[in-house]
Amino acid sequence: MTTSPTSTRNRQLPPSLVANLHSVLAGRKPPDGDGVEGDSSAAPVEAAADSEPAVGGPRKPVVLVTNADGISSPGLTHLVEALVRIGQYDVYVCAPESDMSASAHSVTVHRTLAATSAPLEGAKAFELSGYPADCTSLALSGALFSWSNPALVISGINKGPNCGERIFYSGAVAGAREALMIGVPSVAISLNWQEEESRESDFKDAVEVCLPLIKAAMRDIEKGLFPRKCLLNIEIPTAPSKNKGFKLTKHSFWRSTRSCWQAVPRNRHPAGHFMSMNQGLGAQLAQLNRDASAAGAARRSGGQSKMLETESVAAAGKPDQREVVKKVFRLELVEKEQEGPDEDVDFRALKNGYIAVTPLHLDMHVELESEIRACVSDWLSAVLEGCRDAS
């Protein structure tokens, strides 16, 4: 089940999928014709209208790439370079101009957004002064590009995992979810980045291990065989080249972090400084974490008293004053021990070294979830079988 460096270089999937796929398939119900089984009757998604056809050849299928970490992030850069290098797709990019991690499915409705061309060789790229969901929405609207539907939307590669409750906060997942809402197949890809051991080159390895899945998705989208009622959330372990294989997983609701709110002095950290619109949300959160840690350390070392400040405010033209209490807090996220007996949940598979593939959908009915998991299991099994036959 281990992916060798040689197989990674050859962009081959692991030789077999782990056994949990077989249990999913064994317990499935016969298809009832509702279209969940890959929607093979659906017409293939058309390529972009403004995609330049190759000289003497047909128009290439189109891939749209977005993310949450910002257009200059190494995960997006390496992914786009690899997709361009393949030469089989027309690659388009619309990504936030700055770090918008943890922005969830935020959209901009009361502010004008600016889209600026970005220098990504081989791709037509724009950076947007908005959120990841804005990027996908604008790109698919036909207002930025003159087409409406690419074959596939890829959101990533995100720096840091999007398992468990983080799926709800994730801007990267939101970028893919926005495409699903519009009816375009999508995947979100994240790397389980660890500050003490991860390196930028890990993003290149992460691209190599997920490229076969992307190529299979593009092939099967054209045939109408790719699962159409869900997006695939792909989580790559910390050491991508040493992964144990792909594993179909379930979305867990375990909170892998806990919120630790810390009071800090207002005179030292004005609120406006942290909420500046010129700073990406991800950078703000990182700064909040640092400040909260510093405040906690100061409190532990010096017995700091409760931080509470008051201001006297008088209404215009009136001599009497009223006291307004203002408190300032910063959020620190603290990692919790990842417990739980189920080996098929996303964070457990990722921790154990597997590439976790979790189908996410918009309809929360339990019966539909079971059918979607079976559909994705079918598709992954077929992809792996095809790779074995080709090797």
C-alpha cells in the first residue's frame, strides 16, 4: 500500500485501494436509476468557449484552478505548472490576491472587487480582491472569462488539512463547493502541512500523487462517468511521497482544535490594526494566534490581572456621561488529541498516512450519502484497476 518514489515519479496511483472500498461496495443497494451512479446519462461538460484550439487539433478541455491561500502560494503555483506541463488542458486561474484561509463560504455583496491579470506561465490567470467562493462564482459567471463551464474546478493545493470541523471554515473547500452549487464537477485538495517538518518541495510531491486522480477525473467527466452530486475533498498526508495509498473516508465531526479566547490590552493592540481590509484573513488569524500566545505567556509569568478597559462617552451637547465597557479578545486555536475509533474518518486516515478522499455533498439525507459513497467507491476502484492494467 506504500507509494514508492519511483511510482510517484511515474505518476502512477498505488497498486490497490485499501480494503474499506470493498466494505462500502458490499453493503450498497442496487442503483435505483436516480442518476447518482455517476450520472452516465448526463451530457459531458463542454470545454470553454474562449479556449484557443490547438493548431490542427480539437479544442482542449478546460480546468479552472482557485484556492484560499492566495494566487502566489506554492500549492497553486506547482499545481498550475504541472497541469500546463501535461499539455492536455487549457488552464485558467482565478484566485484571491492574498491569503483568505478560514474565510469559509464568504461572498462579497457590498463591495466592488478588482480582478488583475497574474503572471502564471501557460495559464490565463487573474487575482481577485475577494474570497475563494467569489473567485469561483466570478470565473464561472462568464463575466471574467467568456465561457461558463470548464470541465473541472480544482481548489488548492491548500496549506494545512481540511478535515473534521475545518471543512466548515475552509475557504478552499468553499471554492470547490461553489462550483458544485453551480453544477460543475470539482475537487478540493489540501496538504497536511506541519510547521516543524514540512518543506515547500512537499507541494511538488503532493501534485505528483494527486495528478493521476485529476487526469482520471477529466477523462471520466468527458464520458459522463464522474460522480456528479458531490465534490471530492482530497487530503494528502504530511509526507506525500510516502503515502500508504488512497482511502475513501467519511467526513468526521470531531473538533481537532479547540478555541481559546484570550483578553489583550486595547492600548497595545487597537482593533483596527487587526481587522485591516488590506490584510488577508489567514494572515490576521496567524497574527491573532501569536498575540494570544504572547498574552497567555505574560499572564502566566506575571499574574496579569483581568484586562478590562472603560471609556467615558458623552453625547454631543450633553454634560452627563455614560460609561462604555470595551473588551478586546484574540482567538487562539489549540490542537486537541485526535480520538475516535473509526478508522475510515478523514482525519484518522490522514494521520495514518493515507490520502483521504471524502465525498462532500449539499443534500444531507443519510440515504443519499450512502449512495454517493458507493458511487465514489465504484469510480475510485475503476480508476485504480485501469492504472494496474496500464502498468
